[in-house]
Amino acid sequence: MNNIFKILFFAVILVGGNVGYSQVIDSSYEVGTWPGFRHAAISYTFDDGCSNQFAIAIPMFNEFDFKLTLFIVTDWDPNWADLQKAASQGHEVASHTITHPYLNQIDIEQQKIELESSKEIINANIKNNQCLTLAYPYCRAGDESLCKKYYIAIRACQGFVEKSTPNDFLNISSIICGNLGALKTTEDFSKKFEDTKKSNGWCVLLFHGIDDDGGYSPIPSKTLRESLEYLNARKDTFWVTTFVNAVRYIKERDDVSVREISNQEGLITLQVTDSLDDTIYNYPLTLRRELPDGWESADASQDNKAIKTRIVEVDSKKYIMFDVVPDSGDIVITKG
């Protein structure tokens, strides 16, 4: 039967607990819970602009080719040149409000200023960076309707590992790290990472100070490095990414439609779409498809541009695996 007739609406494809949910997906395809069909996502987030975040953390993350998130209080004299440099290296610059207030203790109009103006200030100062996420000061949530108006996701600090799809994008849990937090030692981090792997979840880490820079709950730079070394040795298992890119991937994965529209000998064409705003949700999703009988390898392109592919074996079956951006043109798979 032609694959076009095998579309399963609102299907849930679960292979080894490592495949995500899709709105409409052809039965021949699987969507990775995380990029590369990794087992877990890890996001390092840093608050308040402490000096060693720039002097130590960013160079360390660049060394491992990992990306982090900086939540900035815009009235605390941030170094915009350093922040622009970080953004140009792929790190996220996001909002921690203007003055770091308890949002639940100020009125709606004051909250609006804190939420809207901090976003505008960051976007005005950082080129090629969309400020799309917020970290609640003191982890105290603000008015939900206002928060939702300005941000696609907001970090709090309930102390647990999130599921692969959080229950509430306006109140995403993080875990405080450092000498006043739940994660202090290298062993603490490695255990939490392995727990996240078991649940196929998303672990959001919250840092302030590093070494002796005066920041809250400082973490020794040695411990920070050792946590990154642990993840670097397991790159096929853990996806280390910014807060906003994890959100993008999750929402796209849970909304995506994958339709095979043509399957001729040696040539397969499919469409990958979603209903989200393409100016925000444009992160590549990982797909895989079992190779048809007689195919030993395959190549792929999207919108007539070659895309990187891998042939992987799962349960003695061979698959072509590739990353595509929804709503960015037809994908063509050709027999290699």
C-alpha cells in the first residue's frame, strides 16, 4: 500500500522510549524526543550577570561546543559588548526583568513594565538575538496572561527534572546549583544527568556565582568543568542546549506533521510542517525512516539543498536519520 494512505492522525510513536509525540505523522517515520534521538536534554542557565559567567563559563562552554543561557537584569549595568559576543557565539541572552522584583508583590502595570521593557531593551542591544524567555526573579511567578503575552517559556526553580514535555511552559522547573543548592559536587551532577536519561527528560540547571565572583550560591569552576566533561564524553546520550532551543524543539516536536506524498522507485518525497510561528519555531527536528528493501544507503535534501544524513541501525533494522526544519520546503530522499 502506498505510504500516503498509511498516515496516522494524532499518532504516538514510541520506540525505546526515545521518540516524541506528533500531531500527524506517517507510520514510516519517527521523530526524536531530542535531537539525534538522544535520551535527555540539559540546559545550563545563569542569572544576574556575575562576572565569572563571562570570564570562566562562556570560554569553558565554547571549548566543549556547548551553549548556555544568560538571564540578564537590564538595570544592573550589563556589559552589552560581552553579551553581544556571547550571542554571536550561539548562547542565549534572555530576560530576568528590569529590576529583579518579586513579581507577585507588584501591581499589573509594574509587572508589564518589567516584562515588556526588559525584552525590548535586550532586543535593542543584542543583534540577531530574539529575547523569547524569562527567568522569574526569586522564582516568584507573575501574572500569567502578561507573561504569556511576552514570552514563550519561563523558568522557575521547583527543583525537579522536567518531563520531555513540561506541564506548564510558564513555570518550568530548574535545579539550583552551588553551595546553597541541591547540586554541589561532580557526583551530584552525574547522578542527576543519569536520572534525566532514565526519564527521557529535560534537566534545567540554575547557576549564579562561579568561584569568588560574589554571586549567590557559587559553584567551583572545577566542578562546573567536570560536569561538562561528563556530558562531553556522552554526547550521543545528552543534548546540551540553551533554554530557548529546548523549548523550540519540544513545541515543534509535539506539533509536527510528517506526510510522505510520493514514493517512487529510488525516490521518496515528504512534507514536514507545523502550525507554529515560523519566525520563532525554526529549530531542526530529527527524523528517521527505515530504509526500503534493497536500499543500503540514502541521501536527502530539503528545498533542493543537501542535508546531512546518517545511516543508523536499531533493532537490526537500518534507518536514514536527518534533521529538517518544519515549513522549509519538501524533503527528498534518494537511494544512495
